[in-house]
Amino acid sequence: MKYLAAVRYGLMATSENFQSNVEGLTPEMLVFVHTIRGVESGVIAGPITSLDREVKGLGEILRIATEVDLNILRHIREVKEPEEASHCEERIRERNLQMKLVGVEHMFSGDKIIFYFLADGRVDFRELVKDLARRYRTRIEMRQIGVRDEARLLADYEHCGRELCCRTFLHSLEPVTMRMAKMQKTTLDPSKISGHCGRLMCCLRFEDAVYSDLRGELPDRGTIVATATFEGEVMGHDVLRQNLQVLRNDGNMETIHLSEVVERRGRRPRSERPERSERHERGERHERRERPERSERSERGEKPAAPPAKPPAEPAAGPAPAEGSQKEKPTDGSAGTS
């Protein structure tokens, strides 16, 4: 019988699906899996399902970890990896390399040690690799990571109080855009929608699919909709609640649920739209705050035109001004005299 289970393994907490013939697998069980890097330990991170046939391209769960395996893993985590990290940092300082060591991963089989580091640009670490290989007599891999991977390695809990999504169930770190935050109508303050890595939080991306599906069911702004009792123009949405803000034909604003819409029509010509000023005159609830009067041009957002230049006035005939009553500005850069 074949089984399928998601397993989280490695220092980067990578989550992938694996197949297995091993019986008795349960969630949160420590197992050994075969990956492209070799034999690694991991934790089953989801329910176990049965498979009718073997699936090509999937890794395999080899066996369940024993007490001896747990002791070996504990020795690697508590003794070997701290010593390897300390020695690597010492060699980095001696060679004056512009890099920051973030983590060390010692493979269970012992045939490879991976050093994760941060750097602003490319770093020539060839001599460092030789030093490490000479000491540990095994394969050495230097892997440069970004700030999101650093948070994945070092951080634990997010603003919401839950463990980081990238450490629990996300398979890969996909780009997150500000458009996703706008779709979900979250605050656009970067300090409130950024995670430990300083980038936009990953939950904005994996929740975006739900928001996109819900938004696709709502009519666009400006669409004419009809309910059992009135007709009006859609002015806004509440995506999660599936509510619409509708401007009725009589000028009132009303909030309705999508299920109340019985008919959707095209956009109304601008000339036929109800005047909002009528609502203001009636003193209704949705009136805007009074604003100071402005010119019609500024109401349209246009800059007021500069006044036409006046022609220079001709000097009036009359007696010459008294001496000292007027001073001329010097035009040649010299100081004026009175």
C-alpha cells in the first residue's frame, strides 16, 4: 500500500509531498526521507492519504526515526553545528570577507555541510571553502540567501501570534505585490503589513486567490443593478462580506448583499446619473462635509490661469518727483546711491 504525506525537512523548513510504503505513519512523526540532497530527517506536516499507484517525481519516506537516530540528531544540533558555525565565523573574520553567517546545516549522513550567509553582493569565498573542507573532510556548500530566507531561518512568530507561514506550510516564497494589499483593503502602512524580513507578508499572497475569486463575483463600480425594490448604481464593495454600496435612483445610498441583486445591467450614461447635490440639499445621511467655496476651475482639479499681463502704464504728465523721493535700482551690479 502506498501512502502520501507532506514532510517538512531541512534547516529552511522546506515542505514537500513524499510517498512511502511504511505503515503506521502519523502527523508530527519524525521520519527520514530521500531528497535531491541525500537522506534527511523531517517531520510529517499533514494528514496521510493513500495512493492507488506510485507517483513519479516524488521523494520517498524511508523509515521512522528510532531512539538512536534521535540521539545522533541531538548531537548534531547541540555539538557539531555550533562548533562548525563558530569556526566558520572565525575564518570569515580572518579573511575579512564581507558576509554574515546565518546558519549551518550538517546533513545526517555527514557527507555535506551547508553554510547559509547574507551578503550585499558577490563574495569570493573559494579560500574559505578550502579552509572548511580541510578541517571537516567533507563536502562544503556555501549558500547565499536573502532577507526573506533569513527570517525563515531565525524568526518564529508573526504579528498575528501564529508561527511564520514560511516555516510551517509554504512550499516556496513567491513575490508579494502592493496590489494584493489593495485588493484586501488592508492598511498601506509598510510597517504594519511587513513581516520579520521587512518585505510584504506572505499571507497577502496566499489569501489573494480567495479575494480574487470573491471579487470576481461582484459587479464592477458603475454597474447598474436591480433588486426586488429598487434600482441603482454600484459605488463600492465589501469583498469578504459580499456587500455592495449602491446609489439609488432617488439619490440615497444603500448597502445590500450580493444575493439581493436580481439583475445586472450596463453602465449608466453620465448624463442620466442622479445628482449627488440633491442628497446634500435634503441633508441626508451620506452627505459630504462642507468645504470652503472654490472656483469652478479648481473644483475640476485644474490650475487657475494666470491673469493677463497688463501693459506698462505711461508716465503721467506733471511735476518731476522731488529729489530723494525715489531710488533707482542699479542695473550694472554696483551699489545704489541715494
